[in-house]
Amino acid sequence: MLKLFNEHYYIDLNEIEKAVNLEVVPSSGGTSEQQIKYVKYEMIKMMMEVLMTEREEMDEMLGPKSSTTIPFKLSFNTLLNENIIKQY
């Protein structure tokens, strides 16, 4: 397990499912359709991609730099606030 900000975190897949849960929407013809919350789905997807592709800059002489990017911080904090990322 890897440490991030001196803590262990994990992605709660059940929370992602709850966040983009299916909604039953009436459609023409008296039937109903199931739709996901598309905007929320795309935002969560984009923030997860930012977290999963973050690369720490390395200085050959000093080792890894400790600063993270603004998109990473914003994504991490948002997903943490939405309980999608949880402390282990």
C-alpha cells in the first residue's frame, strides 16, 4: 500500500456507483428509461484520471519534489469530500 500525504487512502467503488446512480425517467410512449447522472459521471471520471496519471517531478540530485499540481489537489479534495476517496 502506498502512502499519500502520510496517510493511506482507497477509492470506494460503491460510492462512485451511488454518485452516478441510475434514475428512472419517464419517456414518450408511457415507458420509462434508466439514465445515469452524466455530468457527475464525467466529472468523477476526469478527476479519477487526474489522480491516476499524476506524475511527481524528480530531481536526480534531490529526489522527488513534494508539491502536487492544482488539478491533483482539487480532484483529491473533491473526491475526498464526496466520500469517493476514503482514508484506510
